[in-house]
Amino acid sequence: MWGLGNRGFGWSLAPLLMGVSWVMVNHRSPWASGLIVVGVGIIVLEIIGSLVFYFRPISLTTLLIILIPGAVGLTLVGKHL
């Protein structure tokens, strides 16, 4: 329903649209630029919040094969710092 439901982005766009329209009227206002930044931040947070991660089950051997080279690499990088 116009993006105003539980999972919609309708209300999230309001600060962004108000900030853009404010910039069109008064392009030197720092408050308008701040409102745009806040609007974009809200949209990014909503997108990140709606992500769902699924991890497939893997064996311990496969997990160790994946993690050991990364741990060795981080150790070598840390050693040379």
C-alpha cells in the first residue's frame, strides 16, 4: 500500500525527498544537505536490515580448509606490521 506497510520504504523516502526539494529551493543550506544524508542513511539501513542470510551446513574439514589459510595470512600480515 504505497510502501507504507510493515516492509515498505515509503516513509523512508520522506526525508530524502524533503531534502532534495529543499536543496532545489535553497542550495546553500547545510540543513538540506544534512537531511539528504540522513535520508540516504535511513534507506541504506533499511536495505541492510531487510537482508536475510542463509548458511549451508558444511563439514569441519571444509571449514578448516577455508579458515586456516586466512588465519595464516592474517598472522603473516600482523607479524610484518
